[in-house]
Amino acid sequence: MKRSKSEEEYVFATERFEDRKLVNILGRDVAFFNFGGDDIIAIDAHCYHKGGSLIEGDIEDIADRTCIVCPLHQYRIDLHTGECIAGGLGRYYSKGEKQRVHNIKICEDGIYIQKIDEIAEFDSDWYCDDTSELRKKRKRKMYY
Ligand code: FES
């Protein structure tokens, strides 16, 4: 059976799971968070700042946003938009979309993830997998 173009854009990622799960898909580490039912989010697993492991972060509601708190330097990343949320004492602001949030498709046999759009770049791309180590050394960026 020939698959339609939109089907080809997605690859199988994981079977259903509870809570959270780290999956390597086509060489890229992706963190999945399950909030119940079909409320599942997939983001790059390594923090855009300096590669902290977001799968180990705490989840907090900040300014009506569901954020993952990076265990390394406590940056807060909106799980729905990938924005870094800065500020405090009731005054928060976005530092922009830093972390790649992946499009997913939930099917009976599991969860599929959309292949990366090569044109759109996110800061978290620098830490997406182990093979980007050389690239990181050559062209190190600091993100704040
Ligand atoms: S590595 Fe995540 S906040 Fe620094």
C-alpha cells in the first residue's frame, strides 16, 4: 500500500506509556510527557541552555503555563510552546521559543512523531544528540 505524503512525514516513536519517557528517534533524543488520555507532549530531551536532562525535571504551573524546570540551572520551559519563561514574583515573560516541541500523532498502535522541518531551527538543536558534539565544539553558542 502506498502511503500518503502526510503519513510519510511521521515516524513511529513509542508505544503508549505512563508519566514520561525518553526515546531516541532517528538519532535524536526526545522527551515525552503524558498528562493523561491523549494529552501527550514531545520536546527535545536536552535543554537548549547547556544540555540539561529535561526528562528528569519537575513540572510546574507558572503564569498559567505548564513548564518543565531544567534540573541543571532551573530554567523553565513551556512544554506546549518551547518558550523559556523568565521572571518571578508574579511577573513573568517569554525569552522566546528555545526548545523544539515536536508534532505528534497518536494512533492505536502508539505515538508517531513528525520528522524535523529542516528549515526551522531551534536553540535546542545544538544538544539534540551525541553526534552533535563536534558541532558544539566548533561553533559553541551561549544562550541566555
Ligand atoms: S542546562 Fe537547562 S537551564 Fe541550564
